[in-house]
Amino acid sequence: MKGILREELIGLETEVIEAKNKALVGIKGRIVDETKFTFSIETVKGIKKVLKSQATFKLPYKGEKLAVEGKLLIGRPYERLKK
């Protein structure tokens, strides 16, 4: 699991599988941008911004799909890569 925390996430396909805001559950698409606290996910209906701390994401890693709590992904992308 620690390995995915160091990966570049922009460009990966993702899905919101759990969220405090139930309207976010089921959002699927490609991560096109990342900030310290959010992902911008390109969906068929446009780009959606999702707070990392409010959701659990399904992300591909080494041929598997992992459920990753967004709280673990908080941080600027370049800072997270250094952890």
C-alpha cells in the first residue's frame, strides 16, 4: 500500500467508492490535476473536483485495484513523492 502513496497519480483512472458527500460516490474518470487537498477528475460530464479528505478512491497499482483513503493522499504531489 505504501508504494501507491509515492506514485504519480495524474493520468490514472479512478473511481470514488466512498465519500462523506454521497453525491460524489460513483464518480469515475481520469485524474487530470492534483493539488494538496483535491483531485480534478475528468468524467464524461466534465471535470469534477473531489476533496481527498472526504473520499475513498479506487486506484490501479501493479495490476490490481486498491481502495485508498484520500486522507493518506493529502499533500502536494511533489511532497508526497518524497515521503
